[in-house]
Amino acid sequence: MRYIDPHIHMVSRVTDDYQRMAQAGCVAVTEPAFWAGFDRSSPQGFYDYYVQLTEVEPKRAAQFGIKHHCWICINPKEAEDVGFAREVIALIPQFLEKPGVLGVGEIGLNKNSKNELEILEAQIDLAAKHNQLVLVHTPHLEDKLKGTMLIMDAIANDGRIAPDRVLIDHVEEHTVGHVLSRGYWAGMTLYPETKMTPQRAADVIECYGQERLWINSAGDWGCSDPLAVPKCQQEMKLRGHTPETIERISYDNPLTFLSQSGRFSIE
């Protein structure tokens, strides 16, 4: 079946992964800006990374018939140095004008610190001023619920971005209900550690329905699976879900949310 992987870090994947994904039915990906596994030493390092996201990866994906789009931000893992982070944020507006950029993301919280929250609010402000969609990273493990609530409160307190233009990613069983009840979109990340398995994601779909939910792999430089989305499709098929239900979660819902940007295309 065809699918969209709306959160995957292809700069950290080999070209063979694009080939395997295309063979499995992937027609498009969106790549949020994220942490490189180490802290970058200068704003120029971020500038070069944003060029890679907006110019290099679309060409690599196109070799296999996959449309590549991206999001631009400074990830919360590099937000503790507020002065440095604000220098990086000053670079972002010029990239928001690029044709393949869908919005600001993945912003959010990592350790739920005061500095992270300050930079989160700065990037919410940036997204609001430029009328951008937002993709949110939520913390892992025991701090996830607290961080998720802090993030949603920060967006609500700003008041300029409608919840249906925000995707709260990495939801799990204890956070998905809070996210959906406040009108946000919820992303389930299929990841071998700290996030969801295909089986758990299928359970959530059966408990909460299909509205404003999607699945993604978040494949990156760590232990992760760029074919996690089609594996979840297979899990749902084995459980007896209809092709329409499977396609809604893995194709229609991402298409609906991402199309709000006016720049998302699978043609």
C-alpha cells in the first residue's frame, strides 16, 4: 500500500533506505530539523544543515520517485544556550520561504527546562508571525506527560496558532488522549526504544479512532527502522482492519494535515 512517512531524518540514512522505502510504497517524506547526535559549534553549522534539508535531500529522494519536504527549527536538545539558540533562530526566516519547507519543527521540550521553554516560546512566535504549521517534539520516558502539557499550554497561551495546525509527535498511551481532546493532531512514532511499536500503535488506533492521528518512523542515526510505517500497515491488516482504515492512518491523514501548508505535494 502507498504511504507517507511524515517524520523521518533522511540525512542520517543511506541512499539504499530511499530505495527500500519506495519499494514498500512510500510516495513522500517530511523531514524535521533535529539534533545531529552532538551539539553544533556555530550557527553556520545550522545554516549548512538547512541547505542540506532544502536542497540536497529532495534531489536524493527524487531518484526513487519520493517527494521530500522538510521543517526548519533548532531542536530542543540544543536550546539550553539561549543566546546561541537565538542566533540560529535569526537564520530561519530565509529558509521558511523555500518551496519544500512546510513549517517550523520539530520544536518542543527535551528536559522541560526553563531555557528550553524560552526557546520553544520564541519559535512558536516565529511560526505565528510567518503563518507556519508546527511540528512538536515531546520528551521521552517519565517526563513525557509533563512536557506535553507544558508545550500545549505554551501554544495556547500564545493564542495565534490554531490547534489543528499543530502536530504533537511521539505521543504514547498516556498522552494521546490529552493531545486529541485539545484539538491537536497526534503523531505516533514507531521506534524500537522509548516510543511506540506497531502493535501499540494499532492498539491506540483501536481505542481512539482515526481522526487527527498519523504514524511515522522518525528514522535517524540511532537504532530505528525506515520501514516502520509499512510494518504497522501489515499489523493492522493482520488484525482485520480495512484497506480504507489503514490508508487513512498512513496516507490520508498526513496528506490532510500537511496540505494546510500550501506547499505539500506528492505529484
